[in-house]
Amino acid sequence: MTEPDTVPSAVAPERRVGPLTRTDFVRYAGAGGDFNPIHHDEIFARSAGYPSVFGHGLLTAGILGGYAASWLGRRNMRRFAVRYVGQVWPGDTLVLGGEVLRTGTGPDGGTEVEVGLTVHSEAEGREPRLVLRGGATAVYPARALARAAGSRA
């Protein structure tokens, strides 16, 4: 992806994660401390009206956050927000994407970039569907941009 001191390309390279498994959901539960049985107990999930267990929303958001940080440069990120749109089921493959929505002048004369982010879920026998929508703002200081431009000369 993009070097941290350079403004990102207009469209982020697509990244695919998965297929996700129940084990991924249980590992996330352990890491995040969220042991709601709806994410790991099939009988409980079905009794709650779901066809199966499903992934934690924050698991999907965390995967998207890592993707955004690798594209934009972790130290440049100033804002990251998500909106949950649908569940992620065992066997789903996540397809991550991003695009620059706006560029402007940053606080020190550098560049501020707003991006839109998406996570689609794909599984065999099912059309891809949007499961998470997000956005981020990154700031590229003028000093860092000048340094990066000088190293390419």
C-alpha cells in the first residue's frame, strides 16, 4: 500500500480476508472479552432467530481499521468511524475497499484526505452484500510530504 508520508492513491487496492470461521469469532471473543453466546453457540443463536452464529461487529470494524491504517499510514489517521449494515457469517470472505472522497489543505499547509471505506461479504452461492460502511480522515503534514518528495528526486 502507500508509504505513510505520501497522499494515498484515489482508490485503495482491494483486500480479501477469509473465509472467516467460528474459531475466528471465538478468538475475537477472547481478545475482546465479549462472550455473548450469539457469536459462538449455535443453539443460542437459532433460539434468538438467527440462522447461525455471526461475527462481532467490532471484529469486522477492526479488520477495516487495519486496512485503512495500512493504506493511509497509521500515524496520519485522525478519525475512523463505521456503520454496521449486516452480519458476517461463518464461511464469509470479507472484501475491503476504499476511495478518496475529498482532499484539502491540512492544518499546517499539508494535505488532509477524507476517504470512504466499505466491507462486502461474499460466500459461495450468495450475492456479495455490504456489511460495513466507514470513513476516515488522514492528515499528511507539509514537512513529511516535502521530505518524501525529496527522497524520490
